[in-house]
Amino acid sequence: MNCFQIIEQLQTLIINSPKIPLSNKVVINQDQILNLIDELLREIPEDMKDAKKIIEDRQRILIEAQQQGELIVKEAQDTIEKMINQDEITKMAKEKSDQILTFAKQTARDLRTGANAYADEVLEDAQKHLERLLETLKKSREELNKTR
């Protein structure tokens, strides 16, 4: 069960609890509330693990993009060296190698940019998720404190 489901159960329990006449207070089952809060406290670390995994995935994607970009640049440089060694086509080789190198550098930049954009999007989603979770926790605690 995730944190949001537990918080929804807390809200439902508070909303459906019997009200004290002529007040805004309710009578709640302390064991039920405490059990749900304990369960919530066990779930929060799981959400944190998910956020950590997202960060690790971002790092892995960036490293892979960097390695792929370096490989493309190396292959382009190798191609340049081979073409330069051929006397008859030196001029054509230089032009072609410049095109390949430019393409390789652009591809590497595009890969890095794409990986950064993806990682930022994933982290933004994780941040929004955690912010909603914190807001819901605050509301639940306020509801719980109102009933005291």
C-alpha cells in the first residue's frame, strides 16, 4: 500500500467517525489511527528509495550518454586518421571527417541534452509526488489535531 492510500484511509476514518454533538470534534479509534500512522511511517522510506533509484537512473543515463558520445567522437577521429593517411583523397577525407566529427559532437550534445531533460522530468515528478505526500500528511495531522 502506498502513502497516499494510507492517508486516504486516515481521512476516511476521521470523516466517518461519530461526531460529538454541538462541536466540530469526532470520536476516533485510537488503535486504528495509530496503526495507520505506523503503516505510513513504514511506507515513507519506500518512497524515498524510489526517489533515490530515480536519481541513480539519471546518473546512469548521463554516464551512458557521455560514454556513447565519447565513442562516437573516437570513431570519428579514427575515421579522420585513416582518411588522412591516403594521399589521393586527403582533401575529401578532411572534409568528410569534419562532417563526421561535427555530427558526432552534435549527437553527443543531443544525447546529453535528452538525458538531462528526461532526468529532470523524472526528478520533477518525484518532487511533486513527495510534495503532495507531505501536504497530505500535514492535512491529516491537522485533522487529527482538531479532534483532540
